[in-house]
Amino acid sequence: MAASSTGAARSRATGASGAPSKDVRGAILAEATRLFREHGVDGFSMRQIADAIGYSATTIYLHFKDKNHLMYAVCESGFAEFGASLAAAAASESDARERLRAIGRAYVDFALTHPLHYDVMFIRPKEWAIGPLTDARVGVGPEDPQRADPESFAELVQAVEAAVSARVFEGTIHQGADAREIAMRFWAAIHGVVALAISMNDQMRGFDHDAVRARGEVAIDAALGASR
């Protein structure tokens, strides 16, 4: 009976063709995402996932070779959502200045609603989590011009280029800087607001979402309009 039960479970896990079942993979990812959001990357085990979805731990390893591989897949969805939210924000405004404001607000919103994703993406990046952010080709260093920028950053650079063309930065400290450098400054300003909030939220008061969004608006204004 035990052998029959094990065989049936393996059949459900792999599907009729013997290939790993997409339904099971989806269930694993959904439960891993839930546990990640509740407990952080180090707060749960593969066994807990297996118990929650009613499969053996061995079943998970048919789909993911280890926890790092699983967490990479979990965070891929976070990267995709992050990029999509910035792209949607950029598409929502035709005015170059307001487009940058919208991107900045979307950035803050993502960080506040996905703090654990943001932590592993931008504050304390894990080796397994940074693949979507970088060009992983061997021999291409961070300063190599062949290294591709992350798609979300490329989206920001495009918005800044449009703002430069619209003379948004004339008379500001950004005048004369290239679009990529201005985008870096803009990113740094917004990142500082949300990284501080995520890092200090449980240690001191003043980091409720409304307060952080208000600071985000100040950072956006400063990044856009600081005069010489």
C-alpha cells in the first residue's frame, strides 16, 4: 500500500508523460512565496513547503534542485512585477516630468508592498537573487560597457532621456549630466527613502506607509527640481 501511495504521488507530481507537473510546480511556488512573505528567506524549509501542499520533500526536488533554485524562481515573479509596475507607471503619463514622478511613486509602492522582495533585490542581495538584475556572462565586470543594465533601470533611463529632451533639468544640478547619471541619482534618492523604511520599520516609529510615501514625494521633488 505504501509503495502504491508513493507511486501515485510521484505520478501526480510528474504527470502522465513523466515530466514534472506544472500544477505541482505552481503549488510549490505559491506556498514558497507565502512562506517567504511571512517569514523571510531563512524562516522556512523545503519540508514545510512539502507538508503544506501534501507532497513529499522529494517531490519538490523533482522541480527545483535546491532551496536557492526555488527562491530564485519565487523572486523572478517579484522582479517581473517590479518591472511591470514601473513600465505601467511610465506609460500612464505623457508629460516627461510627470512620467518620472509616476515611476518614483510606483517604485515606492512596490518596495512598501513587497519589502522582503526588495530586501533581497536591493538591500541585502542574495547570490541566487541577483541574476535578473545583472548580465551573468563570465568575464563581464560591473564596469564593462558590454554589461546590460537591468530592464527596470533601462526603463528609467528612457524616461530621463525624454525629460532631458523636454528640458526638464535645465537650471538644475542635473544640467549637463547624461541621462544614465541622472537616472542613477534619481534611483539613489528613492532607494534611500524605502531602504531606510524597510531596515528601520521595526526599530523606531515614523515609518508607516503614509509617512514613507510623503518622504518619497519629497525625494522625487528634490531629484527633479534641485536648482544650482
